[in-house]
Amino acid sequence: MTPGPVQTLGGRHAPAGEVVGLRASASLTAAELAAVRADFPLLTRTVRGGRPLVYLDSAATSQKPDVVIDAELEFYTRHNAAVNRGAHQLAEEATTAFEQAREDVAAFVGAEPGEIVWTSNATAAINLVAYAMGNASLGRGGAAARRFALVPGDEIVVTEAEHHANLVPWQELCARTGATLRWIGVGDDGRLRLDELATVVGERTKVIAVSHASNVTGAVTDVPRVVARAREVGALVVLDVCQSVPHLPVDLHALGVDFAAMSGHKMLGPTGVGALYGRRELLEAMPPVTTGGSMVEVVTMEHTTYAAPPQRFEAGSQMVAQSVGMAAAARYLGELGMAGVAEHEAVIAVALLDAVARVPGVRVIGPTDAQDRLAVVAFTVQGVHPHDVGQVLDDHGIAVRVGHHCAQPLHRRLGVPSSARASASVYTTLEEVAVFGAALATVRPFFGLGGKK
Amino acid sequence: MSTAMEQLYQQLILEHAKTPHGKGLEADGQGESFQVNPTCGDEVRLRVHLRPEEPVIDHLSWDGSGCSISQASLSVMSELVEGASVPTAENLGATFRELMHARGKGLDEESEDRLGDATAFTGVAQYPARIKCALLGWAALRDALVQAGAVSTPAGAPATTEENP
């Protein structure tokens, strides 16, 4: 592979000749970053007539290191068999790999293996909770599940910044149960108005569903404050950790949330797999959603009893190879050290904000400071539609996302129909940010617009 | 800049995007359509103004927001169908859709003559993600004509979704 020239990050770097190692609490050195990039085969390719790829769309989906690709390949070439059934050696190996994957993902986010339910993606994880609550509202799950039941007048609280995946399932749950949807607003700075927790959250609040970090603004939510308010009123907290887990150290037990939805493909893992974290006692009390094979105990023609969690929520054939791949991603990030990853990306966040601020006529959608934010920067270019911005950047080999990023209400709140978004990951370099900044400066002139703000 | 980019953003397209024809919704009109592109949030509301007692488009009026390709396409389309009979407009729409599926290779001379300025969008067809931008206005026109009762929708091909999946 031929990584681009890499700059020293954050002023801390290893002395020349130091063996490239993995450290827990400092940013990546130039050599470490080069080593990381060498792990991602796709980053070596060129696009649009030979230009080096500058991949700034990791908030949409991340690229995959060799260890993830190899883990799936290894599973299919060596261990593939149906899991949790069969008495043969391959079945044992496949089941062991599947359950080891659960342990590895759990350990990565500070949870117990029995608190991790495999889902096809994070959207499915959130829907699983919402539909389980719907089933509990219909009386399913008996007395134990009553704590999940909603009646008219109950309230579900979301935020104006949510990805549609953490909004629409709750709208639907309200429609099915007669509960009322309320929401925490977003300030002009793009951050959540958490002061509204005092007024929006009340005694009727049963669920607070919020993202750990916005996929548009990159703003990181003060989760302990949300959890503290939820505890005061006995509400459950459902946390969307899709954007935080790949970029920050996340300890779900320490955060004290009740449920969390994870995405495999955003954390360097494969597509087609995600996970729902649920506190053990909650999963034990929750009725199933998707029913069928593998999630049962005793089935008669009249009646069925259900398996303990997490299997109760894993009906049908599971995405075994993808789970194994997701676990490889978790181990990869864990070995890099999430503190170091976060510190590296904090440097990139500052550089991205700076690059955008230097270009006249460009406005950041969301906080303009680097405090409590990810290296995710959405922006608009005055007089140029985001789609056209993305097209010009693409011609320079730069991949950004354009559109509303599945967050229409947030865009509406911030006064724009859509935006362009540059988002980084552990493999993003300062050099790439510089290429991005230079290309961004060509956008307005390309469309015959001046350089004035 | 690459050649493909030059073909995509032809001067004519950039000019139409800057000073679009037909923009500004007028009060009357026999049929109206509202179309959105769900992937990028672009939207247009378009009205067709027919001549009295005649199946001829007097003019279009529209309002919307979107990228330069979608805005320029609406503008060029508005010029193109002004004074055209409804069947002629339908034909132009069909030819334009053909052009969008020609992968940037263009059409025969006769078709391109009829499309006039709309042939400037030939390069759009090299960027699959942008084809729907160019077709947004044409989808609105077809739907507005259906709403006006000027054409009927072919069975199984609702005008509102076919162009804009």
C-alpha cells in the first residue's frame, strides 16, 4: 500500500526510531497512522481518473481493515456451519465463533455478553425496543413486561437532532399506543437544549431516546445529564451509539443507559449487522418481537415459551459471519485504544473546522467549536446546492455525503434543506483535510460566485 | 477539472440555474404537482397553465429548491414546452428520459434537434446519482398534466414515482 504523506499529529509524536506500538492514551504518531492506513486496502485505490481517494464519509459508512475482511473470509472458508444446533465439529466451531464475537463486542462497550442482542443493523435494534414496548402494551410478556407498557397520556421524549432511525420508530410506537411524542429542541448552535429536560421530561415520560453523538453536527450529548433526569421520573433511556462507538471510548455500564443501538458498518465492521445492548434485567422482562425458530423453549400446537435473552430476540438464522467481522472490528479498535483514536480524531476535528472556516461563503451546520464534538462537520456553501458541492469535491477525489443525512427535522431547525458533510475516522490524515480544504475553496468560483461572505 | 465534469456542468446549465425560466408559482393553472427527491430533499411545486379550449401548454410556473441540475432542467423544460401541444410535451418528456438513460452517449440527431437546449444534459447521464435531479421537473410536469386531466396515467406507472425512485 502507498499511504499518503502523513503529518505529525497534535504535537505529540514518538521519537525517531521508536517501535510503532499501540498506546492507550495519546494521539496516534505519524508512523502509527501510516500503519493504521496500511490496514485498510480500499484507501489505496484511486477514483475519478486516477486521483487518490480522500474518504471523508465515514459517518455514513467506514472502510474496513484487513482483520475484518479476513475474519469473515476465515469464517466462511474454515468454520461455516449452522450455529446453536448440530453435534458436529463445525457446528461447535461456528457457535463458538458466534458467541466469542458477542463477548468481544460486549467487552468493547463495557457490557456483559448476555446483554448484547445481534440485529441486522442499528435501526433494527431501535425498532426491536419500540416493538417490544408495543407488544408489552398489548399485554404480551405478562406482569414482568408491564414496565414497558404504554397507555394514552404516556410520553416518549426524543430530540430534534435525531437520525430518522431514532425518531420514526417512536412516532410509530406513539401511533400504536396513544402515547404522546415530545422532544428536546436544538439551539442555534446545533447543540441539544438539555435545559429542556426539566420541562419536556415529566412523570408521564416512559422513554427518552437520544443519540450519543449527532451524525450531522458531530455534537456529543451529555448522556449522564439525560440519565440523571430519566432516573428522577423512572423513564428508560435508549441511546443511539452509532456515531460514538467508532470514535470515543464508550462504557455502557458506566453511562447507565437502559438500551443502546450499535451499528457494525460504522465501526469498521461489515454491513448487515448491528447490536442492541439492553440491561440484563430489562431484556429478561421484555417480550419478544420477531418470533420463530431459535428463540423458543417449549413449542406445542397451542403455546410457546420463550428462550432467555439474548436468544429470545434472535429469531431465525443469524448473521454469523458479519457478527464475527464486527467483533474483529471491535478488537481492532480496542487494540488501537479508543482514547488514542478519540485524541487523533479530535485533532482532525479541529483541522476540519479550520479548513471550512477558511473558505469564504461556507457555513458550518452545528457547533463551530471543537469542544464535545466528533470529527463530523456539516456545512453549506452560499449559493451552491450541496449536491453540486459534493460533485465538485468528488472531481477532486474527495468523498463527502450530501443531502439531509436522514435528519430532516434537524436541517429544518437550522434553516437549511440539506448540507454537505465531511466526516473522519481513525484513518483520516491532516493531509487529506488539507486536500479537502483546497478543493472546497474551488467550489464557489467554479459556479461563478465570488469569494466574499 | 475532468472532461466529464465539463460535460455535466455546461455553461448553458449554469446559466439556466442562475436565472431560471418559469420560476415563481402563479395563481391559476389547471394542474399542479409537488415532487420531492427523498434522498437529497430537493422539491418542486409546478403548475401547468393550459390554453383555454385547447390541449396546448400556454406556460409552466414553478417554485422549488434544488441543485443546479434540477433547477436548470426545470428551466429548460419550461422554455421547451411553452406553446407545445400536450402530446408534444409528453413526447419531449419521453425523449428526455431516453437521453438520461443513454449513459452520456446522446441520441440520434432528430431526437436531439427536438430536445434543443435540453441536450445540454447529456453529460448528466454519466453520473447515475444525478439523473434523478434532471428528471425531477419532468416528473412534476407529467403529474401536473395528469392532474389537469390532459393525459391519463398508464396503468401500473404512477406519474409521481416512476421518475424519482
